[in-house]
Amino acid sequence: MHDTSSESALSRDAAGAAGTVVLAGRVAAGRGRVTLLRAVAALACLETLVQGLLAGMLLNGDVDSIDPHGFNAYVFELLVFLQVVAAVLVWRRNRWLTWPLKATVGILIATFTQTLLGLEGSLAAHVTLGVALCAMETALALRAFTLRGGSYGDRRSVVNGREGRGGAWRTGGS
């Protein structure tokens, strides 16, 4: 997956011109924040699998699994809320990185909708949205692990064919 939001506008507009900086990719500042997002996303992803297992047991006739399924739903909501918090922390340090925040807020809305559908007893919509939530969480967790976390201002840059680490690289001119 290629995240176009991480490309520099300078690299698209003036790539190769003397005295320009061309960024090959950006490193998300705040290694701890990225790690937090990864950890919470991975836990929430595993939680959706547990929810699916409990739902399958319930659909097979094991009525005793309804209470753990209901409790687990609230645990999942808490994890999704923590995901949003982690995404906000990543976004506050990296304003250019918006997809984690958008994705986690979308999942949070879908999660609250899922809970309401379950409480209302709308089984077909509840199961369908549950499968979709599992897919969304899996995609979020996988994408979170593609983020490169680094210290503040840490960037991988390419200038006139040379790769280096640092803020501003200038070539040509004075």
C-alpha cells in the first residue's frame, strides 16, 4: 500500500531541480505514539476474533455465551475508543498523517452502531456489521504496522540520488 499523503508536495512539483529537497517517504514522529496505536489496533483486531467466536457459539445454540459476548462488546468499545485516542496522539504530532484518525473514528461509529443493532436484536445487520468490523480492524492493524515511527523531525530523504537522514538537505546554489 502506498500512502500518497506522506509524499512531499515539493517532490511532486519540483523533483530534480537544483536546490530542492525530495522526500522519498516520511517517518511519523513519536515512536511511542505509533507503537501505542499498533498495540491497541492489534488488541482490538484480536478482540473482533473473540467476538466472532462467541457469536458463532451463540448462533450454534449455546445460549450461555450471550453474556460473555455482551461483556466483550463493551471491552471492544473501550479498545476502539483507545484506538481513537492513540490516533489523535499520532495526528497531533504529524498533521500530515490523517488516515489513522479517519479510520479509527469510522470504526468507532460502526462499533456504536453494532452495539445498538445487537441490543435491538437485528440479527442479520448485527452479524453483517460484525464481519465488516473484523475486516476493518484487520486492515487498520496491518496498516498501522506499515507506519515508520521515529523521533521528532526524523525523515528519510533523497537529494540528487543520495539518501540521508535529517531535516533539510540543500544542494546547488549557495
